[in-house]
Amino acid sequence: MDNPTHTLTGLLMSRAGLSRWHPQSVWLLMLAANIPDIDIAVALRGALPYFVAHRGYTHSIFLLPVMAFIPMLVVCAVVRSMRGWKAAYGLSLIGVASHLLLDWTNAYGIRFLYPFSGRWFHLDLNNIIDLWIWGVLAIATLGPMLGRLVSSEIGATSGSGRGMAIFALAFLVCYDFGRFLAHQRAIETLNSHVYLGSPPIRVGAFPVGLVNPFEWSGWIERPDFAMHFAMNLRTDFDSTGAEQTIYKAPPGPLLDAARQAYPVQKFLDFAQYPLWQVVPMADPEGANRVEVRDWRFPFTADAVFDRSNRLVSSSFHF
């Protein structure tokens, strides 16, 4: 998920009752809820190094105890005291764990078992930015602040905001469960139809609507082509109404050679739904560009070969 979502989740976990653990619980949880994204520092080396590193070591459950040390040490250094460091470390563990769980819910996914396994885990439930989650977290965050302003004007006792924080965190769980049910329905719908006379060999459904939770991006795969559908679960699905049909490049020596190019290798480590295409090039004459993309994102890796099928260049693009 995006960093505002992680930050507000950490803040609301503190308000929901974890503030009793440590005087600096708010800062601890907000920092810990964001610390796995410290891997953005790798972006200074370029797009491909960041793509390779993102959601790897810093998002691994095996490195979670190590990552949790960083917020704890930062906060203890700022307050110049190690008093209550065990409670601070416990809060930091909870904050980092919340980050991993939220990232698990979106289509990009997370490598929980890194470095022992490069497998990506993804539930395909939420966009990285979800306006419904933003809205509820923002209301639960700002509501008590506005309440305190009103209470100070009329001389009344203001609330702690704990109830709204618990509601917002409960909403996250219920919302994701609802998205899980919607995702399952989208998958079942795609699997229950035939496409150009044959059933699909693979399907995928990914969140797409920022406002409408019933909108999904649906993909089906056949041996020689893939189809993309804009799905709305509140309307009937038309298997003949594909927005896009992409014909796949057949297996062969050119694709095998492209797999040896470093950017393509690293992209295939990430891609859960690889789609290959070969594009003839005018310059140099007789050359071909082999492209591989993933259904879910506008990421592409390619390798250019001359007319003798020798590798000329390779690259990765966001």
C-alpha cells in the first residue's frame, strides 16, 4: 500500500490502545509502519536495481525482527533514553508486521520468504492507493481532532478517539474480506465462460477502480492469445466484449535467447503473468525486439536481436 495508508494505520493502532505500551507509541508505530519502504534508497542506482530490490529483504518475515530494531533505536536516540525499550521494540514489531500485511493485499505482492525464496505472495484485493481506505482512515484520524476543537470551545470533555480508531481498523479487515469475496466472484466469472470457442487455461482479476469497488481488470489466457476485459460485477459479463486481444509470440530460439538477458531474467522473477511478443524493427534492418510484460502493470523488459539473432541490447522500463 502507499505510505499515507501505512502512516495512518500506525497512528490509529496507537490510538486504539497501544499508546499504553510506551510514551512515544505514536511515533514508533508510524515510523515502524513505513520502515520496510526504506528500500527506496536503492532507486538512486536506477530503475532496474530498485525494481529488483523492492519488497525483498526489507519486506521479509525473516528480516522483520531486524527491521523493527531501526524505529526503536531511532526513537530511543531522539528521547535520549533506553527506558522501556522492550515495549518499544514490541510496538515496532507490530508496526512492521502491519506494513507487510497491507502490502500482501495488493496486486504487486510481497516476498515474505526472501532471501530463502523469491516467491511473490499477492492477494490481488486492493489498489496500492485505495480511496475508500484513505477516506475511513482520514475520518478516524481527523474526527477526534475536530472534536477536541469543538469541546474546547464549549468547555466539554473531549474523547480520546479510541472508538473511531478501533472502527477504522475493523473496517480495514471487513473491507478486505469484502474485496476477497468480490475477487473470487470475478475469478469464477472469468472461468465460467469460453473464449473463441474454448475455455481459458488461466485467468486473473486485479483491482482497478479507485472509487467503484465492483470494477476489476480481468484477463484470460489461451495457448496463443490473451484477452483483457473491463469487468463490473454489478452487470452481466460478456465474454465477446474484450477490450484488448493480444496474440502471444510462439516459443522458439529467440525467446529462449531473450531469457538470458539480465533485465529479462529479473523481470521474469517478478512477473506472475508473463506475456511475450516479438516486434520487427526497421532499424537496424532485420532486427527484432522481444518484449515481455505482466498483465498487472505497465512494466516491460525487452531484448533487441539483429538479423543473425545476436543480442544487441536489453532494457527494463516502468
